[in-house]
Amino acid sequence: MPKISLIVPCYNEELTIDIFYQAVEKVFRDHADVFQDVTHEYRFIDDGSTDQTLTKLQQLQATDPETVHYLSFSRNFGKEAGLAAGLQVADGDYVAVMDVDLQDPPALLPEMFQILSDSQYDCVGTLRASRHGEPAIRSFFSRAFYSVINKISKIQIVPNARDYRLMTRQMVDAILELPEYNRFSKGIFSWVGFNTKYITFENTPRSAGKSHWSFWQLLNYSVEAIVDFSEVPLKVATFIGSFFAFMSVIGIIFIIIRKLIWGNSVGGWASLVCIILLVGGIQLFCLGIIGNYIGKIYLESKHRPQYIVKKQK
Ligand code: UDP
Ligand code: MG
């Protein structure tokens, strides 16, 4: 009997867990024809919640011990660590990754499962049809992020794709081969290859509770993604440096000729200060980029675990 594992990261989600469980169970019940001879299991990851999330998960586990499993972290390690932990413990033949707030509609599961079982696809991903209900500035930055990362890295990330996806065992095993500490899942899903089909759905608001991502966290996450999947920023220093070296040669020639024709001329200190500030600024900018990469190397080289488990069932 094939099994579907549902990986569900939860951080302070005491309000949404029960709603989520009911909604998913209903989908499996209502589509018994599609899920004939298919079992499913939940792999909830409590990402160090400070509310009653773990208690809720324990209660749910007690009511349905065969299908509900949870893993609780010793502190908040971030959604990426939660996904990594889920992929490591899930042993289904198909593995889905979904948010607990119902922004990843469980109603799509039958269609996703059918695509995987009837065709050659290894993964079914999901796209939001629109970004309605999101602040304009957030949409703007997200568009900018996708266009930058797709230009400067070898992997391609489909704009507006969510993490919500159903994958075959083979693809999950491939993902587990990547031991990196700094994880950007959308990039990893794309990096491992395989055939992914995308289906589109309308953006749905959260079932309850509130989003955990602030604008700055998202901005930080984007920088992380770029550093993880592109070396192009490292080359920026070389390009800018070459350009300025070339400009300075022209400047030197100009100054020598001016000196020969008009003799010594004092003045121009204002332009000099501007140039020094500009070049100094660019140097610091480039140093910052290099620093970002060195920071990542430092973190990777410490070989710390991605998460620490406190309770598990
Ligand atoms: N999440 C998590 N750890 C965190 C932040 C979020 O496991 O540090 C989970 C959260 O419980 C939810 C999913 O990641 O299931 C998406 O989070 P959220 O809905 O807050 O993000 P948004 O949908 O606003 O992007
Ligand atoms: Mg959400």
C-alpha cells in the first residue's frame, strides 16, 4: 500500500492545527476513490513554539496514534530546519510539504496525487495565481528577488511558487543527499532536478493566527537564497574594480596633458573628496558581499546540527 507523508512545520500554531487536521482528513475521506489503497501520515514539526502547539499536537496524536506523528525542537530553528527534519523522518512513498495555516489548500492533494501516479512527473508544485491581499511593497520586492536570482544563478525558481508540493520517494532521497546547513528549499527543490508540474490556485488567507514573517526577515531570507545559489555577487568586485582602474587611467592621462598645456592648477578638491568617498563606499560594499559568503562558509564548517529534537512520537 503506498503511503503519503505530510510534512507540516508549525510555529506557534495552537489555533490552526485542529482546523488543518480536520480539513485534510475531510479531503482524504471525500476522495476515497482517488486514495483507494493509499494510506497517509502526518509529520508535524513543532519548531520550538512558545504557545500550546506541542500540547495540541500531543492531544491530536493521542486521538489518532497511527497517522499522527510529531517532532518537537528544543527551540525555534526556522521553517527551513523544520522542513529538513520532516524530510528526514517521513518514510512515505510520496511526500508532501505544506503549511498548517491552510494557505496551502489540502483540496489540491487529490489532483496532485493523480498527476504523480498517472504520469511521468516526479513532483507537483503549486503557484499562487495572484498576490492579492499582500502589501504592494512586498510584491514588488518579491518580483525583484525572483528576477535577480533567476538571472544570476544556474537554478531556475518559478516566481510565486509556494513550498507546497508533493514529491516521489526518489526525489526526496535526492534532496536528503544535500547535507548543507544553510538551506533555501525552493532552490534545493529546483537544484535536484526531476520533472515538476505546476498547478495554480487562488491565494487563500490564513485560517487563524498570524504570519511569522516580517519584511526584514523576508529580505534577509532573499539575501541568504542568493548567497546559497549564486557566486555572481562575488564577481561584482572584479567588475567594478576593473571599471574604476580603467577610468583612472583615462583620468591620469587627462591630468598629465592638462599639466603640460596649462601648468599646475590647484583646486578641484571637492571632486577629489567625492571620488574618494565613492571608491571607499564601493570597496566596503564589495567587502560586505565577500563577508556574507565567508559567514556562510564559517557556519557550514562548524558542522552544527540543523535542529535539536526534544520530543518525538
Ligand atoms: N513556521 C515554522 N517556523 C518558523 C516560522 C514559520 O515552522 O520559524 C511555519 C508556520 O507555522 C507555517 C509555515 O511555516 O506552517 C508558514 O509560516 P507563515 O504562515 O507564518 O508564513 P506566510 O504564509 O505568511 O509566508
Ligand atoms: Mg501562511
